[in-house]
Amino acid sequence: MKRKMSILLAVGLIAGSLALPSYAATGEAVQKVQTIQTQYGEIQVETVLTVRDTAPYSQTKRAEKTSTYRYAGSVIAKVTLEATFGYDGDSAWVVSTDSSHTTSGGWSYKNEQISESSNRAKLTAELTHIIFGKMQVTISLSCTPSGQIS
């Protein structure tokens, strides 16, 4: 009887350990830096794309793209677009979107719009400053039918 219980317990532990999925956030980050020339100097924009796999076999991916704006070495704004995509090998689609932003140094953020079209999410907004004027913010994320995010 004890032997049967031990075998059942061992089989249960093995089966349980095989069934537990690993939900660790695996992520890959891609960084790009560009410079915007204004009449008052250069504004540097650093964009970082981070892709995170969701639960195994779910055929969804979550990604976020953050643009950090710097003037004279100081951060003046940070804008993030986050999107979750579904894909099935034949097509891809936007499941949900979200955004966040921070500003400093007299800059303000306004007129944000997020649009979704099939496999693409796009954020547009404006950064404004009393001296520098307006600067357009555009961030987009897209997903291929195989789950590649860009």
C-alpha cells in the first residue's frame, strides 16, 4: 500500500512539474537614437523597443516602445506606447493598447491619439514649449502574422 502511494506521489510530482509553465518575462530590447535639429539646438530622441512573450502557446506578444527626448543632456519628455498583439500565422491584430508620458523643463504634452488598424498601433501627440514651440511625437508598433514585432 505504501509502495503504491509512493509511486502515485512520484508520478503526480513529475506530471505536476511538467505541467507548470514558465511565465518568465523573456524580453528583447532594441535601441535607436536620432537627433532632431531645432532653431534652438539639438533634441536627442532615444527609442527603445522591448518585446515580451506572454504565456507559452498563447500566440500573443506584448511590446512597448519608449521615446525619451533630451535637450542639453536633460530629459524633457518620455512617452511610451504599449500594445498586446495576437497572431495565428495567417494574420495579426491589436488586442489592447495603453500609453504613458512624463514631461519636465517647461514642456507639456497634449493632443494624444492612439489609433489601431489591423496589426498596427500608432500614437501621435505634441510636445510644446513656450520657447521651442511644437514638436510632433509619433510612436508605432506592428506585428507580423508570425509574431515579429517592430
